[in-house]
Amino acid sequence: MSARPDRAESGGPVTPAPLEVLRHVFGFPAFRGLQEAAVAHVVAGGDALVLMPTGGGKSICYQVPALCRDGTALVVSPLIALMDDQVAALRQLGIAAGALHSEQDPDAQRATGRELESGRLDLLYVSPERLLTPSMQERLARRLLALIAIDEAHCVSQWGHEFRPEYRALACLPERFPGVPRVALTATADPRTRADILASLAMPDATVFAASFHRPNLHVAAEPKVGEMAQLAALLRRHRDAAGIVYCGSRAKTERVAQSLAGQGLPAVAFHAGLPPEVKRAALTRFRSGEPMVMVATIAFGMGIDRPDVRFVAHLDMPDSPEAFYQQIGRAGRDGERADTLLLYGGEDIARARHWLGQSAAPEAQKQVMRARLEAMIRLTETAQCRTASLLACFGEELGGSCGHCDNCETPASVFDGTVEAQKVLSAVVRTGQRFGAKHVVEVLLGEASEAVTRWAHDRLPTFGVGRDRPSRFWHGVIRQLVALGALDVVEEDRFRTLRLDAERARPILRGETRVELREEAMRPAARPVRRERPTVSSPEAADSGGLFEALRKWRAEEAKAQAVPPYVIFHDMVLREIAAVRPATRDELGEIKGVGTSKLARYGTAVLALVGAAR
């Protein structure tokens, strides 16, 4: 079945208006933001680079033109999970969509191939590797292509955080398929990456449509590690019976954290690239099913996951760039409702990231860019300013004020002249021979005559006890911030972590030539349980919509199971909430609900109206 209009009496194709497609197929009354301009440009045959945040509606910018232009739209997508979710969602809308990938059985591949050859496909999703094979290109050369969409286009950039070399070969597309408009789309690209995308894809004349990357529904927070499992537990308590992602920096830590959470009775599973394929498939299937769960994962998980109701994303280790951080937290709150993000970081994370970057075999020019991005990420963790504004600045966007919904806006951080305190720490590191870790240095500062301190005669140093006026946590915070500033480094030596000075940055501080501003360490008050906004309507039944909403969710779950698709491709929660609040009595009234297009109205209208009628 295709969502394309029927042929006219003359036999020629009917070219529907984009707004007509948006309303009747997708069930949306109007375009959002830059969507309308981008769609019109692509429908007219122009190339485009579309930059929109996750949840901003990027896919509309190629899916609507695909139905307005004659031929099959080709969509280049990097992950199988992404393809399958998109295809399932489009088929729910009555759009003839298919995918060709390595995990399909031969019968499914042959069926999609026949649909392509017969011209019945509106959209075909393929990986860049498959697209670039001679057989696939020969196959496509025989078809009329409506457009070529390159999703997750940041993968083409060598400066990006998810660089995929095979994406660079897509520069051949204008030569192989001349005259076919191309649209590259991404939610993550700083100015350098944007320029590289256009150059690498040979799109010099493409129009750039760049929306704001600000997502007001995301609460961005960062905390120094003082007991990461306890800090994570506090976040999880605020999101009982919800879905979330916890990112870890290693496979071993992923499994360890998942086991710990599962041992506490939480529905947590691990996901990383080293797990057996059947284990990963089971975890992904469970996550896509819509059940409440905690996915503990490396960054191998999440790209292309369309689940809209992820209520939190936590990082137990610091990402290596603001782009990677933004991409990962963007997997939360795709439905527009509030979602929490929490980044836990420490001096060891920072030192480890710098160490691995130093060991990288990348060309020096690329390492310089990577180094700049790492330092921007470090500054983001320690900033006392609006954290959202600081994050957006990494993408060249000026917020024009404070966001009002990050941790620093809700609980402003105090900053003080910490030059003297920094000098005390650096002096203690020097006088103990730069051979000890933070714990030992802090014991010296506090004047604690521990066994190690007395054994090394460090209780006789001039720095012994010079920090008695401050608690241990304060000095650990100063050390961490000096590591972030680059004045201190954490070195792995014989399985021990030792503090060492970076002479170039530490010497001016010790001489009093450089003023050091530090954040005052303070525990943030526990966040209040999240209250989710519900649709506000004037009907008297709105206050009692909860029972109907749950009934609709139960029906959706059963329907999704029967079709073997994720529940959210049938209807998002926000659509069900509006139905429960408005309580439509007729098919026409149900069709006015945003997100209920012609196909879904025909497929599900009777069942939904029956549930609404039973709740009256």
C-alpha cells in the first residue's frame, strides 16, 4: 500500500501539495519551524543540509518530499535498528517503505527487491555499504529516484564524533545519479563539521537549514563523582517505572553496573558491542517494546533508537566531546516531555581522556581538533554559568540568556578566588615528590598523620596541615578542578594513580602570576520528583482521563505485540493522552487529533472510539 495519491485520468502522476501530505498522511496540522522551507526547497529539486535537534522533525524534511516527487526516495541510514524503526513507523502511515540490510532473511530481501523493481516503493532504506555496491547501484540506475536522503550526516565528517569512512564515498552520488536532489540531515554538527559535511558529500550549492539546538524539555546537570552508584540511585528514584539509558565508558563497567542495579530489583540490562548478537537483539527488542527499563550501555547503543519516552540519560563517565554528549543526551525526551540528564565526572576521567588522546595515532591536525573538543567538554563540566548556554555555544549558537532549566540555573554555583588554595595543593604535590594520589595529598593538607603520611615523613613538611580549615571534600574538589585546568595530571603508574604537575600551567599559579577561580563545592538539593505535563483541555472529562489513557496504552501494547512492532510506531503517548483528554466521539473528531493521519484513522479508528465510548 502506498500513501501516494491515485493517478489522474490523464495517466500522469498527481503531485500533492506538501501541506496536504503532512495533514492527511502524517496527521499534523502544520509544519514546525524550518520544516516548511526545507520541504519546499527539496520538492523543487534543491540540495539541502538540515540541522535540527533530536525530536525536531528532521525526517519530515525528506519523507514529505518523497511523497510529493515522482519515484522512489533513497534513504542512507547507518544502523539496522534505525532503518527498521523508520520503516515500521512509515508502514503504519500507509507509506510503502522498505529496507535492505544484512539481518533480513532472504525472502524479505527478495520481496523488497520486487517492490523496488516494480516501482511500488515510496522510500527505500539502505546502509552506505550496500548502496555503494555495484549491483545495488546498477539496480537503482534502472529506477526513477525522487531524492536521496543521507541521515546521520555527521558520520561523513572526519571531525565528527561518529566518523564512518564509508560515508565519505557517498560523494560519488551526484555523478552516479545526476539531477537527483540530496538532503543531508543531522542533529549534531558544529560549524567545522557542517563545512566538512558539505565538502565531503560534494554539495557546495546546498542550502543550509539550521534550527536552534535548544531543547527546553531537557534538564541538563553535571556533578563531580562522590559516590557514583549513590548518585545514580538518586536519579533512578525520581524515575520509577520509566525508561532510561546509563552510559559507561567501558564494557566491563557496563556489565558491573547493570548487575548491581539488577541486584537491587531494577529492570536493568547491559548492552555493548562485545556481547553475543542474540543477547544484544534481546536487549534491543525489550527496550523497543515500551516497557520500563534501564539500559546500561556503552555508546554502541542508542544511535537511531526512536523510542520517544526515554525519561533520563545518565553518564557515569565523561564523553570526549560536546558533540558526543549532545547526541547521547538527545536520546531522552523525544516526545517533548521533560527528561533529565546527569553527567558524573572526575579528575581521573579527565586525565584518562587526555592520555588516550595523546596516544592516538590520528594525524596531528585531527588531534588538535579532538583536543579542542575535549577541552570544551571539560569546561562544560566545570562551568558555573548556564550549562545549556555553554553547551549550545559549542555549536556556534548563542542562547541570549540563561535557560532556566539546567542545574546551574536552578541552583547557581558559587565561584571564589581559589589562588591560595590552588597553591597549597600544588605545593603539597611537589613536596611529596609527585609520587602520590589525591587521597594522600589531601591527608597531608588536612594534617592527618596516617600510616602512609608518617612512614614517608610527610607530617614534617611545611604543607602538613595547611588545609585544616577546609573539609576533605573541598580539597578533592580543588584537585579535580586543577586537573580540569590542566595544572595537574593524573598518571597511571604500577597500578597506582599519582598526581603530577604540568609545569607550564602550574608554575604561573605557584608564582602568583595567574589568578585561579574555583567553584565552591556544595551538594545540590535533591531534585523534586518529575511532574509530567498533561494536555490541558476545557472538557469536564479531562480530569478523569487517566483511566482511559491506561486503557489506550494496554490496547496499543496488545496491538503492537500482534504486529511485532514497537508500540510507539502505532501512537506516541502524547497522542494517546490527547485522545484521553479530548475524548472524540466520531471519526472526524478523532482525525483532528495531531498524529492521527488517514491511514491510522482507517486502521485503528473503530477500536479507539470503542475504548473512548466505554469510558464515557
